[in-house]
Amino acid sequence: MMIRAGITVLILVLLIMLPALVLRSEPAVLALSHWFVDTFTDLRLELSNPRVRLYDGQLSADEIHLVPKGSPGPALLSILDFQADITLSDFFFARLDDSRMQSSAVVIYVSEGDDIEDPEPMDWLQKITWLPQTLRAETVHVVTVAGNTHVLFLEELQGNRTERYGFRATAIAHYRAEPVRVGVDLSALKSVQYVTGLDIEGWIEDSRVDSRADFVGHLRGTDTEFQYDLNLEAQHPDAAAFSGFQGGWKLKGPIRLSAKMRGDTQGFELEDATFILDNMPAYRFEALGSLLYRGAGDSSIRLQATGDLESLHYLVDWIGPDLAEVGRAQANISLSGSLDALFIDDFNARIENDEGLVIDVGGHIVPGENELTSGMTPDEMVVQARGPNLAVLERWIGTFPYDVGTWRASGKIHGSPQRIAVHYVVLEMGSRDTFALRAEGRVGNI
């Protein structure tokens, strides 16, 4: 009986000591790692010059690759010059809460054109629970292949846990070959044992040109898409970097944006958007509306703008410097088009000067190449003007020999830089008690 009890105790001791003995053996730990990846994933683990001292809490390797089984394609994940300080408790419980990791380069590759089933958005969300206490990477490349190849390039990635399911990261991202600094705070939203979404608060900043965007909101994952709902505040020193009017003047000056931003991996829409463009003394506009963006060259804008202009020349570049110098204009404008080409569907502007001259102008500006699709004549305006006397028109008509008193004029103008035609001209001046004149007609070419 005593012998049986002793054997039982010995077996229990060996079972307890076996994991500890295995973990002391580098080949055993590496074999266990390969077995775990091969058994529980569709990937194959490849290691170059691995070094394991688990009881000292140190792991390292020159290269780590997770390659799809049976695929000649690139690795889904590659890590170079990997070093980690990992606690035994993190190792046993398959978590990295108290561990530290760093690498010289990380490459993540996702393709829709291979035979490998890519992780679904819900699967990616679970990865936040794998993030370590601290994370450092000199460079990160995220390569996605879906029709076109897109590469997200990050430098100086630094991150650390802020809570059990929270993480804060900063990096330098390269946008159109220009570096911008980004930062984000993530907090996981859990339902029982699964992460269903993230609370997000972050910023994007280019200190060289005083450009910054701040956003706060939520990210959700479905079976097929990431979807986000954010409140966005942004500013940029020069709107000319983004857009302009086709066939006209380029937008310039500092621009600010406040909007609700909803979207997915295919693009986004700005709702309840407020744009403030301040290029004083030339012009200042505040615009309300929406913007839909589905990638480079695929955007749609609808805006209602009100503002103050130094000259109508900023709206219509063929009206001539004389009219442009009459005075400042208050304008209401309806805009549509894209980030690359904004069209003036409709505008109304009033010019007043100290001499009593009042000019009301309304119309639309449509580039000639869009005439057939829009159904509108290029650059059509209706002009109405009035004044207390003809002296206010001396710069155009010279000195008039009679004081005819008040006058009114109106006409519909079609124009371009090469040709101006005036239709339905009506001119009234004077009064029945003195000298009255009414003229109607048209001017074919100016």
C-alpha cells in the first residue's frame, strides 16, 4: 500500500515538473510552438536563428514568418529582428498583458486574390487582446491586394496598454510620400467573451504646415466590413492642396472642417459638414453640406455656401477688371462636383458701393465640356443694376450731359473669356416729370 502511494506521488510530481522541464529546453519550446501553429491555424511557422530563454523571460529571432499552408505566396506576417521580454504567466495563459516586444520591421500582407481565407473583420478585432504591454517597431508595411495594391507605410510605431482592453499607439504615416504623425487610443467593446468593436480617439498632424485632424467615435466589425462612425474636426493651411473650380480659380487659404464621418474600408461620407474657408481680404466662405469619397478620383460634393468676396472676378473670370473693382460682394453659392472639380450650379451675389450703385448677379458656371450632360448653357448670368444717377457709371460711359435721375437696368448674359453676349436687355432711366427713357434689345458680341 505504501509503495502504491509512493508511486502515485512520484507520478504527480513528474506531471507537475514536466512543463517546467520542457520549458527549460529550447528545442522543446520551439517544437511546441510549431505544433501549436500547425494544429490550431492554417499557417506554417518559419523561424530564422531563434533564441529562447523562457525562464529569463527572453525570446528573439532574426526572422519570423507565418506562411499559409500549401501556398507559394508571401507570408501573411513577417517580423524581422524580433525581441521580446515575456513573463511565464503570460506564456501559460496565452496573453501578453505584461510582455514587451520590439522589431526592426513588420510586414502584414492581405490579398483577396489567393486561395487563403483572409481573417474577417470580427477576427481582426479579437487581435487587440494579443497586444503586449509595450510594442515598438521601426517600420510597418500593411499591404492589401484587392484589385489594386495599397500599401500603408508606418515608421517609429510605439504603443502601450492603457488598460486590460485598451491600447495607445503613435507612428509616422506616409501619405502621398509625405510624412504625417498619427496617434490613436483604442478601447475594446466586449460582448461576453468577444470583442465586437472599438472606441476610438485619435489625431493626424503635419506640423510642417500646421495641419491637424482630430476624431472620436466607434469602429465596428461585421462578417465582411469594418464600419466607423466618427466626429471629425480638421484644419489645413491651404485649400489649394485639395480642390478647385474647373475652368476657374483655385480655392486658396486656410480651411476648417467639422463633420460626422461615417464609412467603411471602401470609403466614407461626411454628413452635416461645415467648411470654413478664410482667404481674407480676397474672400471668406462658410459652406454646409456633404462629401462622399470612394477613393482617388471618385468623390462627390454638395454644398451651400455663403460668403464675402473682394470681387466677382473670383466667381466669373471673364467679367473684366472694371466690374471687378466696383466693390465687395456678398454671395450665396450652390456647389457640386468632386474634390478635383467643383462646379457652381447656382449663385446670387450683390455688390454695393458708397456711391449708391447696386448690382445683383445670379447664374451658374458650367465648364463647356459639361454642357451636354448638365443641360445648362456655360456661364449664364442674370444681372440687375440700379443707381441714383448716371454719375455712378462714369468709369464705363463717361460723363453724361443730362442728369436723368435714378435708373434701372437688367439683362441675361452668356459668356466666356473670348465672347460675351447680352440678351433681353431692359434699361429705364429718368422720370415722367423730367426725361424718361426705356430701351430694350440685345447685344450679340462684346
